[in-house]
Amino acid sequence: MAMLGASGDEQGTGPTVRRMILGTQLRRLRERAGLGRTEAGDSIRASDSKISRLELGRVGFKERDVTDLLTLYGVNDAEEREQLLRLAKQTNLPGWWHGYSDLMPKWFEDFVGLEEAANRIRTYELQFVPGLLQTEDYARALASHGDPKMVTDAVERRVALRMRRQKLLVGPAAPRLWAVIDESVLHRPIGGAKVLKAQIDQLLELTALSHIALQVVPYSVSGYHAEGAFTLLSFAEPEVPNIAYIEHLSGALYLEKLDEIETYSRALDQLAVVGETPDRTRQLLAKRRAEI
């Protein structure tokens, strides 16, 4: 869709996006050489579908395979080869989220990697406060299905994962976050009144930051512009396409075709028009907080 340290995310470009960058560069080199995926696959003893997955950044890279492909594509410049082979090594470095991989299905692990590298995150939520804006207690209530007796070690680690994800919003390289939520989110007592009140306090605190904006879609116009929650991710790297992420109970969809991205971008634009402005939203938050 940078020479990094061992953690793999020193400059915010984790292994997920590195794979997409390298895959795109290899695709361009293959096309420049006038070769098809089948010919490329034959050179590394793989199928054309494997080449497709490599070029989309869906799988990791073996240095030997990249070496063979570069030779096939006529890349003979030592410096260019070294740069691409170094990038291939970095695609296999674990991101910080690797320590939580036992808790995450692969489709969500990919999202965490993409989210970490995005320079702009736009999201729409109908039921809950977006994960990047949740308090620890709110996240714990969600992870335990509202039952304190279900707060296990695994639940606590899920909460820790969510809190760790939020660190990307801090610092000079923080992405711009624009969140749109349905008004019902402010009335759904996740974790009880005390937890909801503290959550609204956090929303007021976070939306005072210049790179975070929140809009509330009032009940009166709710439900007309999007059928479900989704997130749009944009990246500084020109090689990485915008991605729409739509999660469901058993997996997630990653959309990157221009017409698909346009559909979701238009939906967010419409939600922004019918939603309360960020300033008016802060007033609504303060009003709702006083009611709890």
C-alpha cells in the first residue's frame, strides 16, 4: 500500500507498509522488463498467484526470491539492489504488536500495522467510541462484554493492546484523526454511567488537540449515509494506496480500488455535512456530560 531499528517501527513505517512499498516497486520493475507474473513466478519456483500476493504486500519476502527477481528484471546497479534487499529484510522485522499476535486474528494484525503507518485516519462508528479514543475502562467493558466477572488476563491484554495502539496519536509524527460518530454512542452506557462520563471527559480532552477532530451525527439525520462502521487510511508514501477497512464478526475487508475508496470518501463527506461541526460537537459533549 527508512532504515528502521529492531522494533520495526522507529519512524512509523511498520512491516505491513514496507511489504506494500517493496511489492509495488517489484511490480514496476517487472512491468518495465516486459514480463508477466507467470515468468516471474517460474524464476523463484512459485505460482503467478504468489507473485501477485508479493506485489500486493500480502506476504513476507525471502531475500533469495528478491535477489532472483531483481536479476530477472535486469536490475544490475549494486546500490539499487542493496537498497531493495535491505527493504526486503525489514519487511520481516516484527512490529510492536507481534507480542499480542496470539490475541489477534491475522486480518486485524494487518490493520494494526496499516494504522500505525497512516498519516491520516478517518473513521465512522455507529455503536462505540472509536478504539483510538477509548478510555481503558471503556475498552475493558467492551472486551468483557459488560460483565466484570469476565475480566480475564486475556481481556486485560486486549485492553493493553488498545491502549498501546493509542500511542500513535502522540508526538510530532502523529497522524490526523477525523472521527464521526452516531449520537447514540453518547447515550449507550458502556461500562455504566461513571465509565461513560469519564469517556466523554477524554473525548473533550483529545478533541482540544489540533490533529484530532470529532463530529456527532444527530439522531434526526442518523442512518441515511452509511450502513455500518468503516475506516479510511491514507499514507504519506506515494506507493501505498488509500485503504478502506470494514470489519465484521468473522473477518474484515480491505478495499483499495479507486471507485471503492471514492464510495467511502463520499459517504464520510456526506456525514461531515450532516454532522455537527467539531466546535458544536464539543458543546454537545459538555452538555451530555452534565446530564449523566
